[in-house]
Amino acid sequence: GPLTGLPVAMSPRAWRRLPLLVLLACGLVGGVIVHDGTKTNYTIGGLAINGPVILENQMGRTFRDYMTREVGPLFDPPLYFKLQDLNFETTYSYVESKEIDFIYTNPSIYSCIEWQYGSSSLATLRRKRQGKELNSFGGIIFVRADNTDVSSIVDLKGKIVAAASISGLGSGQAQWLMMQQRGMSLIQDPKQVVFTSNQGEVVKGVYSGIFDVGFVRTDQIEGMEAKATPLTGADGTKVPCKKALFRYIDVVERIVDGSPFPFDITSVLYPEWNLAALPHVPYKVSKEVQAALYRIQSSSDEATNGSYVAWQPSLSYLPLIDMNQRLGTIVPEQGGGGKTVCQRASTLYDSIVCPPGHFKLTEEEVDQGCEVQGLPCPEGDKCLCRPCRKAEEVELIPGSDRAARCGKMDVCTAVEQQTPIPLTLKDNKDRGPDTNMTYILRQSERVFRGQIQFLNQSAGASWFVFNHTLFQTGTHIIEIFVDGVQLPNSPILGETVDRDCELGVDGYGTGSDRVPDSDGECVCSDYTFTIGGTCVRRETIIISVVLPTIAAIIAGAFLFMVYLKRKLDSLWVLNPRELVFDSPPQVLGRGSFGMVLLAEYRGTTVAVKRVLPNTPDEMAEKDADVNVASEATMSGMAVGSFGRTNASMRDTIRDAAKEDAIKVSLKEDDTSSQGSAGVGGLDSGSFKVNLNAARRNSETEVKTLAAPPKIHKFSEHAAQHAAPTNPGTKSGGGNFTTSFMALQQHAGAPSSQDTKDSKQGTASSKFKQNL
């Protein structure tokens, strides 16, 4: 109703709303906000890129003093604020532990905090740059004005580049993104990247010639020019900083607040630093803090000390989230799950993000990289010299050489039978022991499947070892899978070759003569025999066994032949003591060799043909006396019969041969006219003949006859009684005929030979006496 000053009737519902309306009215006119009082102290964390002292001097009045004075009394109980300095290492840990409630940091880091933790930006700073009020900034790439080697971003390849920090936005990441959009990498393409931690040092280093190219934020050089910052040339000459001493690369036009950006810029524009509330901060507290920031005037002590003009409603930080994703500082969380997180870097090595298809070298290799390439790092700076190398997501390393790599369809391994395939796998994504890495191995018609074993995590990677042994020779194919997906550099090829049974693993040594079978077992070769577990060559068997055996056989055969010969000779070489003659001896015939007598030798009837004594030399060497003794009964043998003529003797022999049905060939002596005594008979008794130079073992030729009755044994070999040869006989020694002539002489029929040769006569005389 109208305001008449009179009481107005109110419904019960309206009366129930009255306390709320009163509280709201009090809040609008400056009343306090009642809260539960569980938290009265709030902390604002600030990134101290220039150190805690400078952070305190610049922002302490705004975040501690001003907020406590302006926001604190609005709450009951009152709130209190404090400032906590942060660095790149502690920022994330303070956020996670909720040790801070608000965060003041550079736009790049904030974009990660917002992406990962859901923080809410309350306000964006507005700064005055060279008399111009701005809420955005970017980066610039510059060289010395007289440097003609670099005219575009693509010329940065192989040059020495300087920036303030790898995680800095205006002096690092903004330019890095521009290089990436041109297909280049800040980490890998320059010959050396130097991080000075100070943008002013970057400008100084480029002018002095230490660096070829510099990265700084927009208006950095203009600011140094306004302050007449001195620069020192390569020759030591000092000059005040001027923009004309430098040349900007790939400058573009940008719009800010509806007007062209007032400074030269190479990158896109990004919003200035901001203050953001973390998710656990109550909305009413966040709202009051935001409102207090908006009330700060450019002339206030807070703005003057903080080098800013004012705070404005927050700009969008989504372009920075996109930049971090492109640069790889927002990455998938380890362990999977599809969640992405901000990469946390406590060291320069941790901050390295290699371009696609490249992976970091070991930390030791990175630390020594510039020194190895002959590029010293300026004192106090941090340097990188191509810390990445081109590699696959999972590298296949054959053998023990960690520098070797296998590509798709490469023949990577060549192993012997029964030897494990030497293959190590390096997971450059460092997915850890829970990675499901498997393989399929195909050899001919055989297919093997298995798990690749996790080894360890080191040098920023996860290491796995392939463990499979093949027994058959031939080519095999190995397919590698991670979580069921085949690697881009798979499959690879390998060879299994024959096992070296001599010098290989568990070899038997040189000369073992072992070869592998189809399963890789070492067996004796085809040209050997197995003897006692040792392989013996055939030629060795022939030399050591066969030849001696053949020699033994030949020797045995020879000895056997000798034995047989001797056995046969025993039938023809007679022992005269064993000859048994008839009494009287039976004459079978006579030839040029002499008389043939019938005798018995060891039960066999033989014809004694002749006696052949040894040669005169052998007889002289022996010079032995042969005693021939005989006890013979020679009855019926008339002494007078010895006087018969040669003719009658031949008749008698022919008759005897006819009677015994034996064909005897007789050859008349040329000297038969001289006459030889025939044999008629001998008196019984014994006789002994001693002859010098007669051999004890003369050879006697005999002929076996039909056995007549045994009469008597002739005691001594008739051949050993050999008398001097008749002139009419053939040379070659005495014979049985000669001995028989001695018997004729003893019977009273002297031989004409005795009258001509006294030596023969003497021998005949001795024979007669002995008889």
C-alpha cells in the first residue's frame, strides 16, 4: 500500500519473510555476514618469479593488508588474509593440500590449475605498459639488427636461442607455440637453448653476440629503452638499450579492447595475471574478495606498489589451456583412466617435452649434451642441446647395444638354436609395470604367444625384456602388442641359425666334430663314430684301428703261412734220424742226381731222392761234425753184389721200379763208364760215419710211394754221409748216391774216384773204418 505512516496489515506468510528481508537490507547497507566461524584465516598464494621479497613488496599490501581491511569485517567472526610465496615446484602441492585458498600466478600455470582442479578466476589485472593500459600481452622473437642469418622463425634451426624460462609465457611458451605451428620445436631444432631466468639478460646476451635469437615478452625492449638500460657489445663497448639495435621476427597485428595492440608482437595475445579461488572457498568469501579487487583505484598504494592500474572481470583462459595441450604440458595421467593433468616440473629435465616421434635422452645425457657438442653453458644459466632423439613409442632394442634400434620388418636378431632371442623393449611413455605388453611369434607353421616381462623403470622410460627361445632354424616374425594394439614399428624379423657346437654357448670345443640336429642338440657328425661319448673321425679310426688291424691280420696271415710252410716243409725237410730203410735198402732207381732209395718217414713211405748240403760258405761257418749212427740189420745183402756194373745196376733199379709199379726216369751219367758199385746187401750190424763240413740239416727230396713192409730204421740222414763227388756227377754237392758208393767201397769194390783223389780216398777209408 502507499506509504501513509499507518500500520499495514500483513499476511502470515509476509511476516515469516520479514527476518530475511531485514538481514538482506542490513547486508545492502554494510551489515556483516554471519558464517559458522569454522574458518577465519584465508591464504593467497602468489608465484614469486622474482623471489619472495619482491612478491611481498609488490603484492603484500593488496592481498594481505587490503583484503583483511576490506573483506574481513564483512564477516562475523571477521576474516583475516595472508600472502604465501610459491615457486614452480610448490604451486601444485599447495593447491592439492588446500594449504592455500586463492592463487595468484602467471596465466600458463593458472590454465593448468583451472583445467585440473577446477579453480575459478575472479579478476584479471590491468597493467600500464609504456603509458598504455593493457589486460593482455604476448611474446616477441628478435635478433640483432645486423644479423642477416635469421629472417623468419624457420631460420631458428641450428641457432643458439635464449629465453627466460621453459615454463614462462611471454619469454618461452608463447614463442614455442609459434615455432610448433611452423612445424618446428623449441626443444629440438635450435643448436642450443639457454634459459637465463631474466628477460633483461636475454636482451643483453643477444646484443653481445652470445645468443643468436632472443625470446622476451612484448614491450620488454621498449621498457629497457625507456630506462636507458646499458648494453655491452662483443668488443666491450657499452651503449644504452634502443629498439633500433634489434630486429623483430615475423611480427603480426593483434587487437585488444577493440584497438590494435600497441607493441610489436610475434605470438597471439594472452590475458594478464589473475586471482582465482579454489573450489573449497565459500562463494560469499569469493564474491567479497572479487568485489574488493574491483574497488581498487589506480592511484591507491596497492596499485602503485603492484605496478598495475586496476582489476577487471576475468578474461577467458581457454586459449592458454589449448596452448598447454599443444605444447604437451597437459598430458594424460599415468595409470590411464582418460584423465589429463598438468605436467609438474621440479627440474629443467622434467620440463622437457619432446616433439612427436621424439623422446628424451637420459638425464645424464641431457646434462652433458652441450659439453659433448662443444657448446658451453653460460655461468648461472640452464641449457639444453637437443635433448630428444627420434624414436618410436616403444623402441625395440636388439642385443646389448642400447643405441641400436629395430624398425618395422627389419631383421633384428640372429641367434643360434637354444639361445634366447636378445630383445629389450623401451617404453618411452614410461607406463610402468602394469603395462600389458604381449607378443606373437611365428616360425613356419608354428605360432607362439606370450607375455613380455617388465624389467624396471629408469631414464624416464619403462623397460621390458622379451624372453623366448627357439630350437628350429629359420626365419621368424615377432609381433608386439601394448594393451592389445600392435605397435607401429611391429612386426620385426629374426633368424635362428645352427648352433655352434664347438665355440658357441656350452660348446664342446674346437675339433669336437659335433653338429646340431634339428632341435639344436649337439650330436656327432656323419663322418664320425661315437666312442665312449666322444666323436672320433673315420680317418682316425682307420689310422688307429683299421690299419693296425689290417697289419695284424697280414702279420697273422704271414705267420700262419710260415706255420703252414713249416708244417708242409716238415713233410719234405726230413730228419735223417727218423728215416727207416728196408734191410737191405731197396733201390728204386738212379738218375743224374744219384740213387733213389725206398724208406719210411713217420709212418709214411717215401723215396729218398738225394741229399742237398748247404753252400760251401755256410758249411765253412758251421764246420760241424755230423755223427751218423745207425743200427741196422742188413741181412741177405752180399758184399760181392757191390761189384756189379753200372748196367746191371740200372737193370736192377728198373726191375725194382717195375715191381713197385713206379715210373722212374733215369738219366745216364756221362761218367757211367767209370762205374759205380751196385748195392746187393750188407751185413747186419751198426755203422757210424763222421764227415767234416757236412750240414746238420740238409734238405732231402723225397717222393711218397706205396708203403712196403717196414724193415729197419736208418739211424742217421744219409745226406750227412755225403762223400766227394765223382768227376762224372753234376756239381752242387754230394748226394745219396755218393753215400751209397761209400758203402760199395767198403765192400771191396773200390771206386776209380778214390784212385784219383786222395781226399776222397781218405774219406772213403774213414767211412769203411766207421762201417
